[in-house]
Amino acid sequence: MTDGAVRWTVPLAAAKPLAADDKRVYVADGEMLHALSAADGKVAWRVVAGRPMTAPPLAHAGWVLLAAAGDLIAIRAEDGAVVWRKTLGPIEFPPSLDGDLLAVSLVDGRVIALALEDGSERWTRNLHSSPGEPFVVGDRVYVGTQDKTFYVLYASSGRVEDHRAIGSQVRGRVAVDDERVYMAGLDNMLRAVRRRGGALLWQKSLVYRPAAGPELIGEMVLVPGYVETPLPVFAVATGAQAGALGFDGSLVALPAFTSLEDGRFAVIGITGGLENKWTISLRTPPLVHPIAAQPLTVLPGEQVPLPQPPRW
């Protein structure tokens, strides 16, 4: 993170996007999941899924969740022990985990909630259209479907609290803060809806196709995309553009967002092109528009009265 020097290299073919936690990196390669030490790249353990993996692995809170054909496999991250395996049906997206509740989208139109400890079923909700990547947080599950409908489900029962047509399929999973839910659509739109009630608060057009769901950066939100032009950054409250995030070339992989030790926001991106040259870079860009040049008489800032000279 400090200078980009290579610490280690392991020859593996990653069939799905990587997952990671504080100690390990998880690589899905065919029917094998490799857990590599984040410190030196050494193999910590391997698990044979027995079937082709159909979704990226999820690593969270000491667990690794793996979708292999129609099975969902729960693995203990510390030692690679398979705690349970459950046949559910075809899975295309990683599940979502909050506390002891695991939400899984199935291609056949169902969303299933499982208990993390043993895989027992809490509830099933049939949405009658293939759901996308779910997101469970607090007491709600948020998910869009192929028939261009967005659902809010109660996490305790799966009962539908709200659903509404949004004019597009949702790309990736949504992002959520205390007040709003943000979603990127395949119609090149970023939408913000009220977390309670689902009313549309604002929507903004994008000049590119979203490559993943929105990313929250403090009081700002952006949508990753594989474009040469800078990615616009929007204020969460109003949707007004609050700046842009640029790289020297086209992004060829989804950027990673992080914070440095001094608290600054940072993003890591990989760029490349037809010349088969690839560059990885870490940037801490300003995400607000610079102040436009103005005459000295109208410079922004607080007005401070100057002391008056004494009268003689």
C-alpha cells in the first residue's frame, strides 16, 4: 500500500473475482478454492468444491461462502473446515451476510434466508423473476429482479415491505446509508430512494454502462465503469455532481476503495489497453470541484472586518 512494490506472486487462474479478509486471499480456480496468506502468498488451505463455482466467493466475519453449481458451501475461514453444505438451486451472485442471517438469490426467482451457523432455512420468498445480487443490512433485504422491479423484504420473515417498478434491471448490489438506498441501473441511471417507504429522491444519468453497484464514499456516491473519462461523483443528499475520479487510461478491472492511515480516501485502479500494457495505481484524488477563478473582490470565504486606524 505504501509504494506498490510486489510482495509475492502465485500462479493461479482466477475464474471468479477474488475475495479477501484481514488474513487471507481466496481464489476460485475451477472446482478448487485456494486460501492464500495475505502476508506471503503461502497456501493456508484448499477446499475442493466438487462442482464448478458459479459465483464469486464471499469472505466475511470468519466465514467463506461458496456457490458451486446448485450448492452453497459454508467454510470456516481459519482452517478451511466445511461446516455445512446445502443444495438450493442455481446461484449466480454472491450471497449477503449480516449478523447470523445469510440472504441468497436463486436463478429460479426465489430469495432464501439461511441461518449462518448451520444453514437451516429461515424463510423463502418467490419474487417470480430472477433476482440479482441481494444486500441485507439491519432488518431489511434489498434486491432487484430481471423484470425491472426493486424489492424491500423484512429480514425477519421475508415479507415484502415495498416493491416498485424502476424501469431497468439493477446492476450489482445496492448501497445503503441511514436515509437512502442507491442503485445503478442498466439504463445508465443512478437512483437514490428513501430507505423507509421507497420514494424516489433523485436520479442521475451516466454516460457509461455501470460495471458494478454504487460505492459510498462518506457523503458522496459513485458508480464504477470501464471508461477512459473520469467517473462522476455525486452528493448523496441531492445528487449534485461533487467532483470526478480519473485515471490515466481505461479501467480494466473494478477499482478497490480504501482509507489510508491518515484517514484520506484512496482508490486503487488497474488501467490498460490494446498495447497489452497494464498499470496499477493508488490515488488520493480531490473529489470536489476546484473553486473557479474569481476577482479578488469576490473571493469566497468568511468576511473579516479590518481594524480602523485611530482618528487624530
